[in-house]
Amino acid sequence: MSAVQTLLTVEPLSAEAFAPFGDVLQVSDQAEHFTINAGNTERYHDLARLDPGPGGKVIASIFRGSPRTLPFSVAVMERHLLGSQAFMPLFGGGASRGYLVVVALPGKAPGAADLRCFLASASQGVNYAAGVWHHPLLALDTVSDFLVLDRSGPDDNCEEVALDPGALITL
Amino acid sequence: MSAVQTLLTVEPLSAEAFAPFGDVLQVSDQAEHFTINAGNTERYHDLARLDPGPGGKVIASIFRGSPRTLPFSVAVMERHLLGSQAFMPLFGGGASRGYLVVVALPGKAPGAADLRCFLASASQGVNYAAGVWHHPLLALDTVSDFLVLDRSGPDDNCEEVALDPGALITL
């Protein structure tokens, strides 16, 4: 008999709520911003603590994620101890529901009760601080591309743990 | 009497054509790619030579650009001698025509005859190598957001020159 799965509360993503886990990359008056290019462009400046870790450098990749089916069971979590990892959606606003973000605080391997789940909009990126537990990419509805900023450098930087029982997400 | 402006040829953006100026960030079988996240996600790996320059670090910002009116007259160009600068569109495919990219090779200040103009699609980013002359952001049709990866570090990193006569872009 398998244990009953916790149903996660899905919270809207905000910089304040996400602060214990890292940064939200978004256009916001809370960010430092200024006008450049002779008035054409507004620069929202330096939105994330990109951390390439010891001996590492920041690299840019594109992740193409297949959509998850809801309800979705969170059965694994991972962390990168040596550097941050940022995801910026490339699919624009439109009718998109965005994507899901599941995190837990750094430290010992999380259980279902330790998880927080956020619904990020298509105009919000997230940057996981080094050591923050997170679920791999959770695209919704359609194949979705993200620009990913993470670490290239010496030593293995990915650790994965299983959750049993897991936790359930629905929308 | 002002001089006649050169009409620029607008070329489709490709990694090959853009190679003298930097990198194109895009999903492509020409890029190194591999499957992660238990089969859910394809990672197109390390797509740009991000160069934070001496004593610098890579930072992530969002540029919100107002659309340009066509025909557009290229009257200034700029370069960053100390680091690269990448632009990744965040507005997704849809009906977008993408955005325009005007570049010239490193070296002495360019004249109109030295310019190349590319039409980038909404799924193509560009990374200007350090020293490559480029026009400030040229969004089309609508207010457009880009994730920008450039340099934070000591010393001024932006130089601008005027073109007279300029060059004309139309689509």
C-alpha cells in the first residue's frame, strides 16, 4: 500500500516569496532600472545573483522542455551545490499559463512537507541559489524553451534525491 | 544638402553568416545537445562565448525596447571593448517578425559601407563579441523584452560613434 501524497499549495511567484530560494528575473519597478539608447530602451539591471562557483564560469544554454501532465507527482528533487541556475522563459505571454517551480531550502534532503510550489508567469524567470533544492523543469501545456544560465567548471555539480511518498501538484 | 543614404541589404540571421561578429543563440542540431531530466528536456549546451572581460562578471538584465519605425536610419553605432553582450528575445514566436541586428567588424569606426544588417527571428538570440560594432536594440512592431547578458566590471565599456551619412533599413 503506497502512502497518501501531500497536495502542494500552488502560490503565485513573487520576488518576496521566492527570496529564500533565489531571484525572480522580471520587469519591475522594484528593480534598479534606467533609460538607455537615447530614450528607446529601459534597462532593468542585474536581476540575479549569477554564481558560477569556485573555478567556474557562467554559460548560456537553451532547455527545451516537454509539457508535464497534471496532476503531477513530485518524486525527485535536485540541487547544484557549486553554482546557481537560472531559467528564463522564451515563449512570451500570449495564452500561456507559465510554468511550475518546486523548491526546498538548502540543507538535508527534503521531504514532501518541505516543498514550496510556485506558478511562474511567462514573463518571470527564476534563479536558484547554489544548494537550493528544486524539481527539474516543469513546463505546462506545450513544448517550452528556456534560456538557462548555470555553471561550467570542475567537479560534479548535480545531486538528485527521491521523495517517497512524493507530493502532488494540480492546477 | 545631405548625402544620399546607403540602403542596407537585410540578410536572414544564421550562425554561419554571423560568425565574424559573435554567436547566434538558438535551438539547432549544429549545437551540442543532449537529453536530461529523465527524457523530459533537451539541453542545447553553452551556446555563446560569454566574455566578462578583465576583472568583470557576467550579469543578467532585461531590456525593454520600443519598436523602431521603418524605414529606419542607422546614424550611430556602439561597441563594448571589454566584454561581450548577448540579447535573447523573450517575446516568443507568434506573429512576430523578430528584430533587426546591425553590425560591423572590430577596428576603426565603421562607415555605412561597412555595415551588415540581419533579421533575427523571435527564437534567435545574438551575442556580440567584445569590440564588435553594433547598433542599439532595434525592436520591431511592438514593445519587446530581451534578456541581456553583459559585463559588470571596472572601467567604462561603451563607446559610441556617429555615422554621417547614415544607412537606411526597410523591410
